Amino acid sequence: MKPNLLLASVAGMALLAACQTAPADDMSDNLTAEETIEVERVMEAEGSVEIDQSAEAEMAEMAETAD
């Protein structure tokens, strides 16, 4: 039975070692200043589109309930 326990513990340690990953690199480290500004502009534009869509949906819902 001891060989089975030894094998299981070695397999468990190997599994834990394989599951560990290196920390992800920060995306901003790889971007130039111009690319970072462009990414921020795109994110702001996407945010404003979402706000516009939610406002339109809310107004449409209010119009339906008013009728």
C-alpha cells in the first residue's frame, strides 16, 4: 500500500506544479503611449454607445407604459 501512497503524492505534487501559471503581463507595458490612448478612446466610445442604448430602451419602455 505504501507504493500507492507514494505514487499518489508524487502525482498530486506534479499536478499542482503543472497548474501554477506565471502572472499575466500587464497589457499597458507592451503598448506605446499612442496605442494606449487609442485603446482608451475605443473603450470610452463603447461605453457611450452602451449608455445611449440603455437610455433608448428606457425611453421606449416608458413610452409603451404611457400608452
